[in-house]
Amino acid sequence: MNAVSVSRRSFLAASLAGGAALTFEAKLAFAAAPGAAAPAMLGVFVSIAPDNTVTILAKNPEIGQGVKTMLPMLIAEELDVAWSQVKIQQADDNADKYGPQFAGGSMTTPLNWLPARQAGAGARAMLVAAAAQQWGVPVASLTTADGKVMHAASGRSVTYAALAPVAAKMPAPDLEKVALKDPKSFKIIGKSRPGVDTPAIVRGEPLFGIDAHPAGMLYAAMVKCPVISGTLKSFDDAAVRKEKGVLAVVPITDGEIPAGKHNAVAIVGDSWWRVHKAREKLAVQWDTAGFDGYSTEGYAAQAKALLGAAPAKDLFKAGNADAALAKAAKVVSADYAYPFLAHATLEPQNCTALWHSDGKLEFWAPTQDPATARGDIAKVLGIDPASMTIHMTRIGGGFGRRLMSDFMIQTACIAKAVPGRPVKLLYDRTDDLRNDYFRPGGWHRMTAGVDASGALVALKDHFITFGENGKPMRAAGMLASEFPGPALADVHYGMSLLKTNLTTGWLRAPTSNAVAFVFQGFLDEVAEAAGTDLPSLMIKTLGAPRSFPSSDPDEPAFNTGRARGVVEAVCKFAGWTGKRSTTPGKGRGFGFYFSHRGYFAEVVDLTVADGQITIDKVWVAGDIGSQVINPMGAEHQMQGAVIDGIAQAMVWQPTEQKAGAITTENFGDFPLIRINQTPGEVAITWVVTDNPPTGLGEPTLPPVIPAIANAIKDATGKRLRSLPLTLA
Amino acid sequence: MAISLTVNRKPRTVDVEADKPLLWVLREDLNMPGTKFGCGAGLCGACTVILNGEAVRSCQTPLADAAGKDIVTIEGVTASPVGAKVVEAWTNLDVPQCGYCQAGQIMSATAMLTANPKPSADEVTAGMAGNICRCATYLRIQKAIAEASKAISGAAA
């Protein structure tokens, strides 16, 4: 048996310290070469080559949400070039230079709508200034189009390429003052553009993290502690080291990987298949004391007991909910629940890193949040954040999983042990499903009162979630300002907390994907009790257009007028009559939700036959402000999010935990939605409002979940209050 | 022991363990990373290749079983007229979101349309049910297969 601390060093001497000399100039085969020789940089995002090719850096991680196409569209629009001239290149992580570079919270659009256009307009201003100087004419006499500057009075025109060397030396304009186009003259924004990587994807070119292959690369597989938060006690790697291709065994015990310990033993070698197979030869002992009592069943039993007690903490209290309920004409009460879920990105977690001989660390990483990863790695390994280079690869699905840094920290620990050799850590599917930052489960006891006129007058929610010391864990909270609370006089939202050893995190439309189901499902019950339908109850409760500030200072206010706009739009779009279904097995349901700055209302038609639920059609009305930037990308995000929501509602199975350990194996017991479970149609309509454009990665997802539950009630009379929705 | 196979019409010889799955032979030994690892259990279809005309899960195909066989991967799929039409339709409709599953989807669609150039809607869902798309691009996959089917039938007529 090796003591952990000793063994880390011993393997180094044994395997690699004297290894072959390797080039550190490891470059990915897929690292795009810049357009042509000597391109001139105009600002940090735009360079123009002598052939008038315009290279635009895409600064944010591409997880399939389309930002690698969308952000350059904003820049190209204001730069006033033809889209056909544009080449797009992924930027490395450098937030000081490029601004925020994360892919999360559907924030890329709201954060960049203005700055990206200003960057394009600033580069254009430098080109126009160069032409004005060259021709000795006023800037105001010049126009631009398709990568050229024109002087109408003299009929002269010149390409951006010809101006670029001079323009690059012009003083940078004040981006806050630079003129932006009137949206009416947009040529690129608002026009459908296919994904910039689509041609490379369909050719099978290496683009993803898993495809990174710096010269001399080694592979690593991990044996993880089966119980999250458990620690490595001891291991014996003598048998592993005899396996073909195995070069090193590296215990990973360094520090605290964000919000949870993820101890592991990594096996490093010349083939991932070999090192993965060698895992069975590793003898390892873990210390899981104190964590093996946690289980799915245990949480449910604790939650049931807590629901009956008073909340441990108030989230929001207005008026006197109990007194109002006592006076109400009707009182409705129901318990709702939803399970822990994994993210299951199709590209398993992976990362490639090279610990250079000078101590610098270089990554090829499918990360949604490189800046946070940089900080986390620096903290855990005790290194300078500036000593790291992070190349961002295309990402085979994010859904929030890759906002976390665990897989990068683990790779850094392994790379440190094999200096001079790039190494790729790859999880297998079971590793991936068990070592996640799970969407936390939760329980809600909802109680509502309606008055004689059918108006919602009082609401209570006792929310059972996970956390400690009065604070929910990551992605386990709910907003104190959750609608309809702020619209009512008598409200009490309270919270009680359970403990878990698991790590929790953001899953696409985090908290919203659960809370929407609970609130909109429950309000459908309230509407029924009030003798009305959910859209009518919503419109009545929303009332006059007004804004309710969010209880989270980082979150936007909730505007009841915009909410009403999409509720009415989807009802019109779907031909909603409010009448209950009269055809056995056919049902129709409604759901609304506001999240990630987007207002969405959805209607679901479904059929229940032989206990099977088939989604026939989904109608979506969305308000994301004044402009849809890339319509074909937008439609794709929304259809994908709706189907993802259907999957969460009825296909995905709970991530089960027994004796502390997650028991999920693979897509057999964690099934993902397939083509034969897809609705026939997802129809979309827009409500365009005079608000800055916001993102589409997430807000379409939440409303479909309650809409399905409500449609099942309509079809069968059965009210399902627990996810996944199953007709037992 | 060296094992010979044909990949995208080129003869290749690899000298690795005979039980190494074709997926990892392609990715690690033949430098063809277009074929993707998703589950390692034949459940997701990300690793689909065409072996002697049939769509197979390369993660479940030991190298020994591929010996002497004719293998088509995403890197070579456009060499067949059907594969070229499928890729063209995928591009026109901009099917990918993250794109990770799409090599497998294209290989399954190509094998299906080669055997059955005019599948019904039910045949499409049955034929493609083995390929998971976590981004749920299924509506466009259906459209792309319909477009490719039309193009293939048009070309044949």
C-alpha cells in the first residue's frame, strides 16, 4: 500500500521525469490559422487581411447555443462588411482583453448586444477616418458597405483591406460615442445565418475538447471515490503499473474542488482505452465515513416530515396569509416534488493540459467559464492565474455542467505530475453521470386561497431544499419575489433545508426548470378551483402593467405587461378557448414563465393512450425584446429547449443515491429523449417589445414542463405533482 | 498482431490489441477523431460508423470483428452519393447545435437511406431512434432526412 502523499512523487521519478524530449509548441490540429499574412488589427476583435477577408474573434464558449455565430454577426453588422467576407476564430480566455467570456445564464446576448456592436462600429470608424485622411474629405461625406468606404461626391471607393494598415494606427474612437446603425438598416442582424462550424462538424473535423491532440499527448482515466465528498485513504497500484500502456498513477487529493471534495486516482498512459481498462486492477480504499447515510429515500422521508412543520426560515412574508386563507371562499393545497438530475452532456467531461517546464500551464478545455476555472485552479494548485493559457474548444453540450471547474482542476493535478507531456483526462459515461454538480431535488407544500370572485388572494409555499446554515446550496434556492407573491396582499414563502454530501449546480434554466413546474402546475389547480383556466387566472393576477423588482439584486424586474403580452399571444396562436377537453385521451395545457430575462408562454397538446403520453404539438410565444439576432439559430434554441423540457418532464429518471453513492450507470437508467419521443411540431411566435434583446439558451424550457402536467390533467383528470410525470 | 481493414476506401493496418474497440482504434491509432465517444455501451449512437454497409456502434465493435471489413466514417461519408446528399441536407438545414452527436446521426441516416431511399416518417423515427441528440435537434434531423431522401430519389430518377 502506498501512502498517498508519498506516491505522488514516486511515480514521477519512475515514469516520466526522464521521458523523451518533447516539443512544447504543441498546437491543436484544429487551431485555425489567421486569414492571410499580416492582418491589421482594428480593436481586439477585428483583423483585416490584404485580400479583404475580415477575421472576427468569437470570444465566448460555444456549447451549441450559437454564440460563435451570433457575436460576430453583431460586430460584422456595425463594421459594415458582407457576411461572406467574414472568417470567425475562437478567442482564447483573456477577460481583461475581451470582456466577460462565460456561457451561462443566457447572458451572452444581454451583455454583448451593445458592446459587440460598438466594437464593430469602432473598427469601422477607424477605417472611415483613414479614408477621410487619404482623400482629404470630411468623415461625414463617406459611407460604407460590404467592406468598402465610398465617397459619393467623387465616385471613389476603397476596400477596407487597402485602408487597414493606416486605419490600424488611427486613434481608437470612444466606443461610448461611436454612432450605431438604425436597426431598420440592419443587413446581418435579423437575417438567418447557419452555424459557422456546421461545415466542419458535418465533415467530422476535430473541434471538441475530446478531439484536442497536442503532440506527445498522454491519456488519463480516473477511479473516482464512489461517494462524493469521500476521501482517498490508500491505494495499491502495483498491478495497474504492469498493464500495457500505463505510464503513471496519480492520486488527486489536492485541495477542495469547488463546493465538494472529488478525490480520485488517475491512471495515465499511451491510450485512453488502455488506461480505462487498467482501472479494474487498482486496489483503492476510500474514507466515506459520515457520507454513506445520504440517500434518495432518506431525503424524501426527511422532506415529508419537514413539510408538516413550520418553515425554518421565511423567504417572503406579506400581510397575513393564514388569516386570508381562513377567510377565503376556497382553499387549495397540494405538495409538489422534483428529483436530483445529472446534466448528461453527450461529450463526457474532459480536458487536456500541458505543464510546461517553466511551470506555465496550458489548457485545451471545453469550459463554459474559463475565468472562474482559472481562479479555481490557481487557488487549488497554488499557482499564479496569469501563468495559465486556456484555449477554448467547441463544447459537446454544456447545459451548465461546464460552468464548474472540477474536471479542469483534476487535469491540472495530473498534468503537474507529468510535466512536459500534454495529458487528456476523459470521464467515461458512468463517471460523468455520477460525478456531477446535480440539479438539486426539492419539495413544495403549496396552499392558496381564492375569493368569491375567483381571484387569487393568498398564497403559501413551504419549500424544502438543500443547504446549510440557512443558505441554500448552489442552484437550490428560489426567489423570494417569485410570482405571484409580489402581486398578492397575503403571502408566506418559507424554506427548510436538508443536508447532502452531493455537489449541486446549474442545469439549463436552473431553479426555473423546477419552480415553473411547481408554481404553474399549482396555479392550474387554483384556476380550476376558481372555475376558470390558467391563462385567465394569470391575466387577472398580473393586473395592470407594472414591474416587481427581483429579490436578487442581480436579476431583472418582472414586468406584468410583458408577461400578459406572451400569455395573450400564445392563446391566440394556439386557439386557446379555455374549454376542457371533451375527447378522451386528448388534453391541452398551458404554462408561463419568466426567466433569464425572457417571457415565455406555451401551450401543449398531447394524447394519452394505453398509459403512454405522446406530445402532439407545442406552441410558444416569446418576448426577448426588440430584436431576434439570428432567426434560424433562435428557432433552433427554442425547439431544442422545448424538447429538453419535455425530456425533463417525462423521460429523464431521477439520479438515484444509495448509501451516499450515486447509482446511475449509463443511458439505460438515465434515458435521454430520442427522436421517436419528439413532438410533431414546435411552433413559435414572437412578441416584439421595445426592450434590449436578451438570450434564448434557457427561457423557453421552463413553461413546457407545467404545460405538460396541466395537459395530462386535461386528458385524464389526473393531477401529477411529481417529476418525472408518470401515469402509474 | 497487425490487423488490416479498409477505412474510407483506404487500406489500413493497425498493430494493437484485437479487443480494442474500433472507436478507439479510429480515434487513437488512425487519427480520425470525427467518430465520437458518448456512452461506451451502444446506447447513444455517437460512435456510429458503417461497416460493410451496415450502421454499427464502433464502441461495441472489437477491432478483430472489423478485420478485413470495409468501414466508412464521417470523414469519408461524402464519397458515397447518398452520404453526400445527407451531408448537404444537414448543412442546408443547419442541423447541428453543439454538433457532438451529428457524425453518428449522419452515419445512421446514410446507412438508412442507402438501404431505403424513401423511408416513411415512422421508418425514419425507428431508424434513427438509436442516436441520441442531447440538444434535441430532432425536428431538423427529420427535415434533413426528408430533404436528402428527396434529393436521392430525384437524382436516381
